[in-house]
Amino acid sequence: MLVELKQWSAVEEVLGDLVRVSNYGQDPVLHPVDQVRRYCQYLVDSTPALAARPDSVHGITYLHNARNSDVSTLRDQALDEYGRLFTLDDRGALVAHLQARLDRTGDGDAARNAADEFLDFHHAPSKPLLKLAAKEIREREQFVLLDEQKVAFETVMQAVRNARAANTRTAVVVLGGPGSGKSVIALNLVGELARKGRTVHHATGSSAFTRTLRKIAGSRSTRVQGLFKYFNNYVDSDPRELDVLVCDEAHRIRETSVNRFTKKEVRAQAGRQINELIDVASVPVFLLDENQIVRPGEMGSLEEITTAAKVQGCGVEIVRLEGQFRCGGSAVFDTWVSRLLGLERAAPTSWSGLSSSTDDDFVVASVSSPQEMEAWLRNRQSEHGGTARIAAGYCWPWSDPIETEHGKRLVDDVVIGDWKRPWNAKPEKRVPDAPESYFWASDERGFGQVGCIYTAQGFEYDWAGVIIGPDLVRRDGQWIARRDHSFDPAVRKADEIHFAGLIRNTYKVLLTRGMSGVCVYSPDPETQEFLEQVTR
């Protein structure tokens, strides 16, 4: 039995699945019945033992300070065993409901045994994003959105209805850290809007991400492949050509869509990329994490988007995601990473010290060599299943493949002692027995190469190995970013103010790709000693 307690005494307004409550300001929140219903659905989906007996799960919302007359509009929501509503006036009905569903015959030992059984249930990880993409777009199997995720979804759908009914324009900005569900929301929106016959595109600034979505979600369907675009595809588009443009990974928006491949006649029409993305749709949607800006020229921030939208006459709705659904659902791990890299004021701390008071089962480890990292990852795969990858800072050269008598092969550029491995393949440089760079994170053959920020960002795998290279080292209790150890030509050009931030953001992205655990290593002795301390 899941119980959602609300201290609300009254409800001001009901907008479908969203409500406004005075204590929460003007931001809408999820209808409490829908909220507890989604908790039940998520619990069943992620717990195999309960998936086999879904009727054993029940959900209620109890507004213990509210009278029926003050929340009467909440009663319009359909009720079922996963979602029922009780108020202060319904206390008798609540008691009867609980008595009908709880075992009153067992003793204390039986209750404790039942509680122990529940706590010992194995919880499957969240559905991998790429499998979700295929099911959402092709098979119409929607992922269960929770709390602010559902608020974001409904905010967009309401903006679409308003645009059609009243000819209004609204930009929706969804802010969230790694694993908060931004891409899940994006795919839900694309699938639902496409099914409703709305003109919708999903756009990113990442070749790897977009190509993989086209391959996974759009296999056997050129129509579905056509839903997935790039930010620079809208230079010469007509205003409001689309009902909705969903901009995933919007922190990667650039100043302009022009590059060396842009045709001369198109180049002349180009303006600011953010303006093009807003102009092309009645409802432009931006999902972003400002701490994932990793290259100079990336400018997708809340301030930039809000300012540009208002200049173009768009209203702006902002939704902040607070949950964590990658990294084992571990909000503690996200905090640990931010503190580790100095992205928040609190000092770095040990993983055990931060997680010991929680039920967190996310795994954090350090190893003393890259050989041990490979062994650790293989052992995790063997014992627990799942996918694994090693990624590193861009601190070694990245060579073109070389010709041999047996054909092309990758060069072992990443050299640490007697350990040598190649980077993932370069874009458009195909090599036999290695995945194209775009598919390094999703193709099982990717384990043999070291991934970089450009092939890892936007993706997830179960077990993450991260080599913190010599571009970021620990000295006298502080992180030092070293330009002379970076082989990223774009990042090396960054000014002193931004260089260190880009390097830290890069490692935050790499550290937060794992859904079940992460293993870290640095070839720098002082940095390695620090990592061993904080991973205890």
C-alpha cells in the first residue's frame, strides 16, 4: 500500500492532471491521485516480483487537512486500485478501505516477515533509454513519468492546446541534471504528439545521439527516422512550420547553425541558432542541464533561451526536475559527483560517508590501474549483467585508422604504462570489427575502445569506467585544469575563465553515464590518491 500524504487544505485550480495550490506558488503540481498512481505503476514496472502480481499493489492519497468542499474539483479524476482519494471528511471510508486490503489476522512476526520480503525485492534498473525509444515511438509503450516529469509533459501538451485554440506561442524550458529524465520526457512527447497527428520534430546537437535514435527508433521506417533532426536543420525553415520542436540536450545549442558544409545561399539567411529553433514551432521545448556545456560556443542556458523567447513574443514556462532515474536512482551520487568536481560549494567527501545513512545501492569504486578497471567492469558484467564502457578525458592524440595487410585498424592512442587501447572510431572513418563512432555507446563492440565526451554524452550504460586524465589533476586540495594536457582542439581554444569549467563539466558527464555503478582511475599519483580516499 502506497500512501501519499498531503497537507493541503484547499485547491485553487485543476488543469487536467495538474493542480495549483496556494502553498506552492503559481507553479502547477501533479494531481495527487495521478501522482500516487504513477508511483504504483513505477514500482510494479521496476520490481519483477510485483510485476508478477500487480493486483497486490494499492495506492491512496490522504488530504488529512482538507474538507471535501475545499477540494471538490479533485474528485473528477478517475479512481482505481492504484489511485484513490480521501480527505478529513472521509476518515471512516479510509479506515474501511485499509481494513479491506490489509491482513488483520497475522501477528507481529508475520508483519515483519512481509516487510522483510518487500525490502529484499530485487529492483530492476530503469528501462534503458534506447530500448524506451524503440518502444515509445514504434510500439506505443509509454514509460511511466513521475512527479515533475509528468508536470513537464502536461505543460507542453497544454501549451499545444492553447496554441491551436488561441493562437498563442509558448516556449517550455525543462531543467534537470544527469538522469533526471529529460530525454524520457522528450521521447514521450514526440511519440504522443506524432500519434495525435501534430507536426513534431526531435532535435539535438549531437550526431551520435541523433543517429542512434534514428537507427534504434526508426529502423524499418523512414517516416520515423525523419522525426529526428539536428539543431542546424532550421536555417531556412518557415515560421511556425511545426506545432512542436523538442530540443533535447539543449545546452548544446550554438551561436549559429553555419558550419563549413553550409551552402552559400543558406549561409546568407542564417541568424542566431536559438532564434531559428524558437521561430520554427508554435511550442519550442528545451530540455537542458547547464552543467553539461562542454565545448566553447555552446550557449544553451536558461537565460539565453528565456531572453530570446520573450523577444520573439513567446511566453515562457519553466519546469525543474528534481529526481534521479539513472545512476541507480541515486540523488546522493549526483551530489557526490558535484562535490567531487567542485561544482558546488560543499567540499568533496567520501562515498561511504555520504551514502551510509541511505538505502543507496549504487556502486562507487576506484582501481589502481586501467587493467584493474577492465577487470572490474568485466566482473560486474559477469555477476550482475548489463553493459559496460570505459571513457576518458581527451588527453591523448586521436589518430586516423591505419592500413594493414588485413584492412584498416584503430590505433592504440590511449597509452598508460603498458596498457594500450584505441579511442572509439572517428566519425565517417569506418573500421572492421569496431562500431561507428555514433554507436560506440550502444554497440556491444564498443567495450574494446575508450570513449570520449562526444560519444558518451546523452547515452547510458550499466557500468561506467572513467579515466580522469592529466588535463584535470589534484594539487594541494584543489583541482587544477591543465590546458597543455588537453588534446581537444576546440576546448584548448577556450579562454581562461571557461577552460576549467568545460573540463569539469566533461568529467561530470562521463561519471554520470552509469546506471548501476562507476569505477574511477587517474594516472596522476596525487589525483589517484585523492580518488581512493573519496571512493571509500
